[in-house]
Amino acid sequence: MAEQVAKLEVRWRLSRHAYRLLTLGLAAAFIATIARRPEFAGVAAPALLLLAAGRGTRPAAVTVHTQASTGRAFEGELVALDARAEGTGDLLIRWTLHPGKGLDPAGSASADGARVRLLVRPEHWGRRQLGTLDLVLRDRWRLTEGHVSIALPRIDCYPHPAEQQTQVVLSKLPNRLGEHKARTWGDGTEFAGIRQYVPGDRQRSINWPASTRQGRLQVNMFTAERSQDVVLLADATSDVGEPGFSALDLALRGAAAAARAYLASRDRVGVITYQWGGATWLAPGLGKRQLYKIIDTMLASDAGWAQGSSFQRLPRAALPPGSLVIVFSPLLDQRFVETLRDMRERGFTLLVIDVLNAEPPTRQRIVDRLARRIWKMEQEAIRFSLRELGIPVVRWDGVGSLDLPLAPYTRRPLLQSGTRR
Amino acid sequence: MSRQVSATQPGPDDTTATWAGLGRAALASPTMYSTVAAILLGVACTVWAEVPGPRGDGAAFVLFLAIVCLVGSALRLALAGVPMPEDMFLLPTGLQLWLNFLRYIRLPPWEEGAVITILWLEVFHSSRPWHTALLGAALIAYLMAVHLAESGARPAALRPQVPVLALGACLLALGAGIAMLPAVTPSAGSTLLRTVAALAVVAAAGLVLPYITTRRL
């Protein structure tokens, strides 16, 4: 992150230490005069002498350099803040960091010296101000204090991705080079079988042991290796549950994990953040930078209300036909459930990861218990109806790996709508 | 995505180790020693000003005020490291009460009150110059310890003040010596004259000192 340089005015004032010395000196002198006791004049002497001696140069302004080690950090990652002051002369310098919301100081929040390094740790994802840095200048007599306050830059705190190693692969992959085994033959590295040699086959693919056994030339066949388009659909409508493990937290962490896993296997990954009928989207793309673009898109949608275009009018680039749509949602918004049904009817292959991590509170009243039971039945009905439509729904608690709930779908290709079994 | 930053990572969630770590951190903190020193010096000053027992009316009340100020000062210094949240909305009532207590304990000038009441306690006794001089030295030490405790500075930070404090100690002794001089006449004017003389010496030293400090210290 670029260094931030600011020349700031210093607000000077007497320190509390000076006020205390003044109190002692004046009180003792007053008592000496009133009570006519010279020994109290002696008591006043050290304090008054210290106050009299304390004169020095006090700069009107100082130049402060601040630089954060990064502008982007994952939850729990350390961010270092380097600060340096110029034009302070021989003044004593003390820095105190007041971290912004969602940031926790790692170690001491205060440090002495003209050049310091302070550490903060983001606790929760989001776009956050690093906070403010207070600079206190003290003269060598510690009687005056100069105060300077510096507003620190903003950092993007990314959700800590969950663990995911395996991928769900579609049964029908587009004709694009990738790393997933397709059902067709091609120029991959995975052995698929042998067939009889026909003129034009490469000589190096002849399987000599099989040819010897059968008396005719046989050649090896390999599976094609293709990539797929994956669209991550994060439902930001409902954020329920314990802070830090709410539905939205789990959705973003899961989406980040899925993006990382699919991008690692050379798939094109995009994201759509659904929010009250609106959507913020990023077209599928390749590469490591796409991961940060995806997370940035998800963070940008955390504005609290609908932004971007309407979900019903998303362009083809945002939702390519034949793509695998992985949905992270607590399935609490009926409109979103209807949207999933609509997408399924339009032929998209969906996989829903249920991130609902909370239930209504348990109370003793029979009406409350009845309401809770009806709510649970409604939730089960929603999930059942989606399964009936051919949309798998798996539950993820946000603690374990995503591979576990996805295991039934990662062992074999996920059948697309209209594909024969 | 970011440069690696070296720092001590928190260990496993072991309660015993955590408490042991907190204890070590508290002992290693220079503020802790300064705070204890400030509290002990405050108590010593009060006891020193109080012995051999109060004289006159109102001494008990002044002693009570001094104790209140010392307790307030001790609490303020001991709880200075407790952070305050930016807002107190939606916090439990107990926590809000605690935070309000912390906020209000930091407002009053407890140390100034303690200094005035301790000096006032000393006035209740008849003249005893060396006793008062020692009290003055202890009060200066008390204020220095309070400053170290609240600023987090190490005692070495007070090194530049040592020559001035030495000069102050000389004037302290001089004041006590003036008070011990036998009065020329039994009238009140004699004691007033000696007091004015002592104050004049202090004032003269205070006027001369800045020129010396700017050149030598």
C-alpha cells in the first residue's frame, strides 16, 4: 500500500503532570503565607522550579508518514502499520493506535519512538477504516504535550475462505481445454480404453501388448480434459445467526473457498450477489486475480440494500448457459427460492449449499413452540421442493470442510437437466 | 496476498497458560511498578501527614477526603489500561454500569485533591520543619510516580529533571532550616518575615533557573 504523508498541526497544552506540580506549588505557597510556616515554602520549591525550568522548542507542525503493509487482508491475518514522524526534534514521541471497528490490535497498541510498527488483526470481513493514530509529543520536562491525530487508510478485509479441495463437475462440459475429465475421448492424459488402429492415428499411441494379443494394431484412447463455467450465487438477503458465524458470513466464506478451488482447476468462475431482487455480478474469468475480483464484488454488495441490476435481467455474460451454479443461501427469502426454481426451469444446473446456522429461540409457551415447529416444517418443505425439482441441497455448518457435504456430488459428474443418465 | 508480518501468535486456548501469560505481562509492564509505587507513596504521605494523630476540628474530615482522593487515584491508575468501547448501545446493564464507572473514575483530578488534603492534614499539626520537608519530598516522588504510571514511561525518562530536583531539594532543606531558626521576637511579624524570606528565595531560584537550564541542562 502506498505511503501516506501528511503535515499536521500540533495542538499544545499543559500536561496533567504540570497541573499537579502547579497544584502542589501553589497550595504549599498559599499555606506557607496563610499559616506563616516557612517550611511549606520549601515544599513548594521543587514543583515551582520544575515548572520554571520547563521551557523548550515546540514545533507548530510535524510531518507524519504512515504505511500499511497491505490494502487487503483476510480475516485473522496480521496487518502491520509503519509510522514515522519528522520535525519533532528531541521531543519524546508516543504513538497510540485506536483501531477501527472490526479490527483488533495485535500486541501493544502504543509504542515510543520516531519510527514504530504497530500490528492489527481484522476480526471480521468488510471494508474497514484502520482507525486513527494518535501522536503525543512531550518535552524533556514532560510539562507540555502536543497532540496530533492521523486518520488511517481503509483496508479491504476478505472473508477467510473455508476449506475445499474437491470440485463438483458437470456431466457435459463445454469444448474448452481444462483439467476435468470429460465423457468424450480426446487428447488428455487419462487412459480411457483401446480401439482398432485406423490410418491417421499416431504411431506413438499404439498399444503393442494389446496389438500382439489380438493380432491387429490397437491404439490407446484418452479422455478429453475440459473446463467448465462456474457461477457462485451468494444470497445476501438474510443475515441471521451468531455474529461471525451468520448466514452471510458462511455464504461469503463458502463462496471464497469455492472460487479458490475451481480457479485452481482452471475453471472460469464468476459471482452473483443476490440482494432483495437486485444483483451485483462479475462475469466468469480465469486466474488468481479473479479470486480477489470475486471477493471484491461480494464486499461491494455489502451496502445493505439492493444495488446493481435486476436479477431477472442479468446478461448472458453473468450467467452463461450450461454453467454450474453453486448457491450459498439460508433459503429464508421466498423470492430467492422462486428465483432458484425459475433458473432450474431455464435449464441451469444448480447446487444449493444451505448456510442456515440458526433457529428461532426455544420458549416455553405452547404458541411459541407451535410457531417454531411450523417454521421448521416450512423450511423442510422448501428444501424438499427444491430437491424434487432436481436441485441438490446440502447443509454446511461453516466449521468443517466443504468437501464433506459435497462428497456425494464430487465423486461423479453432476447430471445436467436434459442429460440422459 | 500480503507481506508476511512477524508477531507473536496466540497459543492454544489453555486457561492456565493464558492466566500465567497475563500475570507475566503484568509483571513485565513498567506501568505496573509505577502504579504500585504511586499508591504506596500516596499512602505513605497520608500516614506521614497524619501521625502522631489529628489535632483540631475537621482533621478527621480532611483525612477522609485524603483517603477518598487516594482511593480514586489508585483506581484510576490501576484501571487506566481497560479499553472503552466506542459505543455502549445494546450492552448488558452490568457492563454499562461498569463502563460508566470507568468513565467517571477517570474524570476528577484525584491526585491534585490528594496533594491539597495531605498538605492540609500537615497544617493541623504544630510546626515541625524536617517532618514537613520529608513530606514535601515524598509528595514530589508521589507525583513523579503518578506521571510514570499514567504515561507508561520508564523512570529513566525523568533523568533530565534530576539536577532541578536536586536544587529543589536544597531549597526544601533551606525552607526547613529557615523554619527552625529561632524567632528574634515572639511577635507574629517575625514568622511572617521568615516565610516571606523563604518564598523570596524560591522565587529567585525560579527566575534564575530558566537561564541556567537553557544554557547547561
